[in-house]
Amino acid sequence: MFMNTITIHIPWFNQLITIVSSLFLYLFITWIGFKNGKNQFPNEMNEIKKIWIKISFYFVFCLFLSYIGFLETFKFPPRMPLLSFSITLISLYMILRSPLYDLIKYFGKENLVLFQVWRFIPESIIFINVFTGIQPSIMTFTGNNFDILVPITAPMIYLLFRYKFINANWILVWNVVALLGLIHTFSVGVLSAPYPFQLYDVFPSNAIVGYFPMTLIPLFFVPLAIISHVLGILLSIKNEITESK
């Protein structure tokens, strides 16, 4: 059993909404991905499924570590950020080197933008946590988190692009700004947790991100958001290079 530094009680409703919404989002991504894959890349579906299973297996393994309390120790090195980064980098590497990337290219950069409306989910979870007093207000739009602007502006950017009011450069800029904002928010979350390098003196501290099931925020929602933005940036850059030839 890992040493805990803080005892935290997470209300059952907060736990339920976090688990159910995460499971729903994961199943939705799997369903929409496999559906499009079967229609557009039938010969590559076995490889796509293998890569998706590998990514899912590693995610479940990391989630299991959080379930048994691995992330509840706020010592150096910081386990939660390192595990979150590992999921992000490993998943992105596997995607880019597999037919799964072709499937995402078919999905399209504008649809990746619209897809970001799912970001209402983690923002709602964080708001509920703050409302119930188990997470600091610095993690909401009333504090130092402006990620709520991403799902709000995503449909606008999507519609403007589809009706040719803007070009791919705007999608590129939107993804870059949103990614920088996400990195800022994640940094605030880490620096307000009770690590030795804690910068923000808030009450309560952001220790909740180390406790299951709230570990789904840094282990699932954050990597998914980062990967989506990075892929959107890559597709936008590739589009500009293709058009310039």
C-alpha cells in the first residue's frame, strides 16, 4: 500500500458522474472510429483495432495504478504529471505510426475541432468538485482555468470553416492557442497540488487529482485533449503545405 499524504473524501455523485461520463466518451470514440474505419479502411481495420487495444490497455494499466493509490503520494518525482505525459506521448506515437492516423486524417481537421465540445465534460466535473468543496476554485473559469472557451468556440470555428468564412490557418491558430491554454491549466493544476514545488497556496489543495476516479482528469481527459489538438495542428500544417505546392 502506498503512503498517502492527505485523506480525501470524494462524494459518490462526483465519482459516478466522472466514471460514467469517461466511459461514455471512450465508448463513443471507439464506436465512431470503428464505424468509419470499416467503411473507409476495411483492409486496415485489424491493425487499427490492435493499436487501439494497445493504447487502451496502457491507459487501463495507468488507471489501475491510480486505483491502488500510486498517485496519492505527492513526493518528487511527481507521479501524476509523469504518468499523464507518458499516456499522451505513447498514444500519440502509436497513432502517428499506424493506420489510425489515416483514419483521423479522413475524419478531418474541422471535425477534430467540433469534437472538442466534449471538453464540457471535464469542465463540468471540475465545477462540481469545486462546488462540493473538494477542489480549489483556481481550477475553474472563476480562477485560472479558461479551457471552457474551447468547447464554446469549437462549434463556431467548425461552422465558419465549413461555410468558407475562414481557412485552415484559423483552425491551426485555434488549436495552438487552445493547446497552450490547456498546458497552462494543467500546469496550474500540478502547481496547486501538494507537491514539494507547489506554487499556488490554495485551499483545498488540488490533491484530488491523485485520487481515483478523479485521476481520469489527468490520465484520460488531458491526454485526449492534447492529442486532439496536436493532430489538428499537424493536419492543418499538412493542408497548408499541400495547397502551397
